[in-house]
Amino acid sequence: MSQFDVIYLGGGPAGYVGALRSAQLGQSVAVVEREGLGGTCVLWGCIPAKALLEAASIAQKVAKGAEFGVKAEQVTLDYGVAMKRSRQVSAQNSKGVEFLFKKNKITWLKGTGVLGANKSVKVTGADGKVETHTATKGVVIATGSRVKGLPQIGLELDRQLILSSDEALTLDKAPATIAVIGAGAVGCEFADVFNAFGSKVTILEVMNRILPVEDEDCSVELAKAFKKRGIEIITGAKLGTAKKGKANVTIPVEANGEKQEMTFDLVLVAAGRAPNVESIGAKEAGVQFTERGFIKITERFETTAKGIYAIGDVAGPPMLAHKGSREGHVVADILAGHAHHPVNYGNIPNATYCHPEVASIGLTEAQCKEKGLKYKVGKFPFSANGRARTSGETEGFVKVIKDERYGEILGAHICGAHATEMIHEFAVARENEYTVEEIDLAVHAHPTLSEAIAEAVLDSMGKMLHA
């Protein structure tokens, strides 16, 4: 048995960031993690997926090379090579976290953890050996989430014909045809990747538009770009019970009053995630859950069990790596008795890394209407932006929603190249309560894509110059 100040159960973006911050504050820290450090984000999510998306971006640029005077002949696309590179990037990032643990003297308890009494954790290693460790200040649950199948309609993950994003990251080659079920961020990103590597992609989405949580203008713009590239999109789709063959899957689909049976080589289910709360002894330790299956927490991340805290995906939406990381930072401050700022859940950016990218922060226009807010919209197309024209990436726009009276930035939505980088100008502005006038006063370099932000802000004030 070893004793630490804090034990983190899970080494993903929430747990490992919390551990680093705790160590920085002089705490003795342990992290229980059975797989490589970095969690789903580093090993099976954000990092390897974005490496594949970068490969997809290169493939798309090569296809347009002739427009730039760069002619590439006999170009071949090899998903397997792109996949292997993505795994290498993933491993490199995981090793980076391991290095940071050593640098900060954080103990990695390799194995599976189960909560015990009096802030203890029982850790079972790969060799079956069991050790019990205690924390003087608290145990933090940061066990993340996992992919879900759709067994109710015959789409239970089998890792061969019916895949999750995990299996998609280890395929040796792109299939001839693939159905992507679910058009959230993950679904749209993989649709982009497989289309770029030659697959015939069909997106099946139960809602009436893709990226349903984003502003509708962004959904419409992305759908237009996808269709232009040959990606089939079926929204408002009702799926019947799937039938598995030896080498394909047939799915009955009803949409727009029409019924059809569609057959695919592979099916990728991207229809949500479930929190990892089973098998960690949470109920036995007195930890209670919400109706949706997340762990109940207070504003200080305390669970209903004394001395046990929860952060990241298990603590509720948004299920985003950067949200979990911020919670890890804050809970570490709390456990060390350090001054802290609470997490601003109203100012967490969304980012979808397909092409064109989509990023947002704050309220959508529909949400502003639901709240009865008086607002004005400013919008500027990338087709009128000089930098976008030079790169040939003119799809999309910047949209800002401001309070009509005071100019407060209620929400911002970007669809276009590098949107996921650009959104942070709005994140900083909103965190510091800047108005659209203050963004206008900041001089934006020319030519840059960020000038589109300045122009959208001007448009919200009725002063747009370049469109």
C-alpha cells in the first residue's frame, strides 16, 4: 500500500492534466491507467483521427494541384499508410505524457482501479497482482467514455463489418462503400476521411440536418460542400433492422417518404458515447448518478461520496477533451486549497475538423430566438477574403451574433479552412467580455483569414467593407 495526496482514476485529458497540475502545486500524485497514457483522445480519438484528416487534406489538395501549376501524375491513395502514420503520432503523444509524468514525479499505477473505502483505490495489474492505495485529499474519477453501437437495430459493434471510430483507426484500406451512422463531429470527420481516400460514403442521420448541435447555417454550408465532393447525405433517416451478410451489411432506410434497402461493405456507427462508470466500484462507494448515467457532482466536482470527485466525460456533457482538461486543472487547484476560477461552461468551443472545418462558441441563432434575445447577425464569406482566395479555400463564412443593445458577443460560428484555430479569438473575447466594437478596434493583419472575423464584426454593426 502506498499513500498519495491525490489519486486520479484514468489517464486521459481530464486525469493526466489534473495530475500534472496537482504535482505542480506540490502534491504527491498517482494515476491509475491500464492502457497508454493520454486516454481515448490521444490513443483512439482526437489525435489519430486528426492525423488521418491531415492525410485527407493532402489528398484533396493534390487533386486540385493543377490549378496551382503543380501537376502530380499517377497519384495513389493508401489508407493503410495514413493509418500507420496516425498510430505513430498517437504513440508519440502518449510517450510525451509519460515523459511529463516522470518529469513531475507522478506515479503511474498500471492496471484497473476499483474504488474502496476511505479514499482508497484497489489496483489490479496485468499480472493479476492487487495493490491498494489511499489518497489523503481525494480520489478523482476521470475514466472517460466509450463508443456505443446500436444493437436495437442489429448494429452491435462486431469490429469487422460494423465498426466504431476505434476500428476505423486501424483499417488497412478504405472500403469501396461505407455508411456513416450519425452526423455529429465524429461522423462528419470520418465521412471526410473515407471520401478523400476513395470510398463511396453515405451519411445516415436521424435529425433533419448534419452537425445538428451547430448553428444551422454551418450545417447547410458543410452539407453543400460534402455533396459537391460526392458524399451522399440522408437526413431524417429512420433505420430498420440491419442484416449482416458474409462481406456486407444491408440497412433498411426510410427518409422523405421513401423506403429503400442500402448495402455497404462497412458500417461506421458514430452515434454517441457512454460514460465509463461500470466496474469501478462507484455505486458501492456511494457515488450516485444522473438520469442520463453520468456521475452527479457539485460545482466543486464533489460526488455524493465523501472524498471522491469526478471530472471529464463521466461528469456530464459536453464530452470534449478540452472541457475535461479544464476541469482537471480546476479540481487540482481545489484539492490543493489553491485559488481558482470556476469552469465557464458557457464559453467552451466546439470544433469539427472535416473540410471545411466547423467551429463555434456560445449561442446559436436558434438558441437566441428561443431565449427571446434581441440580437443582430454579422456574416462575412471567405469567398471575399484575400487570403482564402490565395489558398483556394473559399468555402464557408464567419458569423457573429451580438446583443442588439450592448454589442455583447452572444455566439460565433465559423465554417471554413482553419476554423478550429480561428474560433479562439472569439473565446478570448467572450471570456474577457469584449464587445464587437473592441474586436473591430484590434487591427487584423492583411492578408489573413482572421480578417473575416473583423469583417463579420463590422457587418453586425452595419459597416462591412469588403462584401
